[in-house]
Amino acid sequence: MGSVYVEDPDTSPAAFEALVASVNRYEITAVVLPSLWHLALVGDPAETRGRFERVTGARIMLPEVAP
């Protein structure tokens, strides 16, 4: 693990933008999130995921939940 980005409601979307910049700078190919709800402070989680993946070319990966 390299870095953890935590969004603060008072400065949103600063952490998200820092994550995007870091992913692009270091050519990272995947980011792991516990759930898409971790993107909710930035906007609609599904839309934010799509925007992130388009802008960076990296995938957001989520853990599989056992049945």
C-alpha cells in the first residue's frame, strides 16, 4: 500500500483530486476501495468511479463479498 486518501467535507474534493494526481503521476493501474461508498462525499459513487477510471486509466477494485 502506498497512500491513504481521506476526504474532509470542508475541503472536498481535495483528497480525491490528490488521489487522481498521484495515480497519474506514478502510472498506477489499480486502486482498492473497501466499497464504492468511500467515494460518496465526492458525488454519486458510480459516476465518480467512472470519471476516475476515464481520467486515470486505472481501475477501482472492490473486495469480493462471500455469500
